[in-house]
Amino acid sequence: MLLLKNKPMGKTEIAEMLGHKGASGALNKQIKHHLSLEFIKMTIPEKPKSRLQQYRLSLKGIELMNSLELVF
């Protein structure tokens, strides 16, 4: 979620920022989990399998990030 704080990113870009060559099953699982918790949102929700799909923080995710900043 920290990576999405400044801009939307696709799975490949997220994986590269984490030091991986490509999106793994674990990354896909975490993205699905964060989508289900509504911490992140798709930039193209009507086309979830689009190669252009990116993810961004939702309002709920932004609020969570802001509350964590207060703690640290």
C-alpha cells in the first residue's frame, strides 16, 4: 500500500518496485485481499483483466495510511 501512496501502479510495476521480475501468485493474492478490504481500487473497474489495469489507494486506504502516520 505504501507504493500506491503517490501514484497508481500496475502489478508489474509494483513487483519491480519490490525487487521482483514480475507479478507473482503472492502479489496477486495480496492485491485481491486489499481489493476485498477496499483499501485499494482498480483504475479501470469495468475491465478487471485489462493489461492497462492499475491500482490506487481508496479513500479507506488513504485514511488508514494517515492514521498509521500519526502512530509512527
